[in-house]
Amino acid sequence: MGKPMRIRAKADNGVTTVRALMAHVMEGGQRKDSSGKVIPAHHITDITASHNGKVVLSAQWGSAVSQNPFLAFSFKGGAAGDKVALTWKDNKGDSRTDEVTIA
Amino acid sequence: MNTTRRQVIKTTGVLGTLVSLGIITQAQALAADERPGFSTKSFADAVNALGGSPTNSADIILDTPDIAENGAVVPVGAESKIPGTTDMWFLIEKNPYPLAAGFSFPAGTSTDVKTRVKMGQTTNVTVVVKADGKLYANSKETKVTLGGCGG
């Protein structure tokens, strides 16, 4: 279990904009530590966003996404009070889901 | 039903051989099916894994910086104005693994996303879009003054 994500979801004229910051090291598997050993890759591979249980965005990420990843997207529909949930999974089998209420 | 079974056996066979030869690791073999393109190390291979040669299109609007001071955090975004867009991929041409991220849009979701990626050096950021089963692409160069892929 990683640290909580910071998610903001805002409805405006029938379109909901979601912005999220996830806490993750996103180690690319290219860097070396001080003894010259490669630090193994550890990054988010899959993301799913849902609105009231319906999937509104799914994503697959490689190792090139930055540390503590940022993601912004928007979808039609969604009203203040609805729930938006975001789930990530990483290549070590860890996952986390956080939910926010649309403002 | 039999075909599926055949395919499963065939795929396991081929991948199994590659694993035993040590060409690819088991993790990569498992990942190969679900995540096309992410394990490829060249830009051309990554595009091929997505389904071949995309047509250039100015209807893909790239929101990438001209100059990125820090290659570890490069804000990238793109919007596809092509009707019927279902998928979008971000590729960083000269990265060790060019395919950075892929997004799938169900109906009703704007085909407009933003995220942040790492860039090893000055190169083209290419966005490939799938609309009605066809591939389109647009790219733009971002100059990186400090690489972000370690080393």
C-alpha cells in the first residue's frame, strides 16, 4: 500500500475534470546506486479511473512516467457529490485505490 | 474453443522457448501479452507493437514544452480532435524504453490527457492516436538540458 493519492475532481457545465497526484517512486530500472548496482524497476503499470462505478479512463504506463506521477483528464457527466475513484497497480503487485467526491 | 486452446499452447510454446534460451526473462514473457510495446527498446519497434505505421495528423494537438530544464519531470499533454479516438500513446523517441504511457478512452471521456514523463535527452515526443481502428501520429521536439533517466 502506497501513500494516499491527492485527487481533485471538479464538475463544470456537465464536464468533470479530474487531476491527481500519486505518490510513487517510479524507479525506471536505469539508475545505479552508489555501489554501481542497477536499482530494479518499480513503477505503476496500470491505472483505472471510474465514476460511480463506470470506467472513465484506463491507462497503461511504462517506466518513463515521472516520480510521483501527475494525471489530468476530463469526462462528460458527473455532478457535485458523485464519487470518482482512481486505482493504480505497480509491477511489484502493489496497488492502491482512492476515492473523492466531485466538487 | 479449440482454436483458443491451440493458441494458448502455441504462445506458451514460443514464449517458453525464448525464456529457456534466456533471451527474455519470465517477467517480460508474462508482460508481453498484456502490454504491447512497453518492453521494446527502439522507437520503430514500439510503433510496430502498437499496430504499424500511423498517418501524420495535425488534429492531434501536442502540449509539450520546447525546452525542458529538468528531464526527470517533463509535463506532456495531448488532445486528439480526430473523431472516434479510442486510444492514445505517448512515445519519447530516444528513451531507453520509448513507450511511456498509453491511455484508453471509453465513450464520453475527453480525448485530452496530461501527465509528466522522464526524458533522457533532447528528442521528439510523439503521440500516436487510434481512431476507428486507424493510427495517427504527431510529434514535436523537446530540448532537454538535464537528462532524467539516471546513469
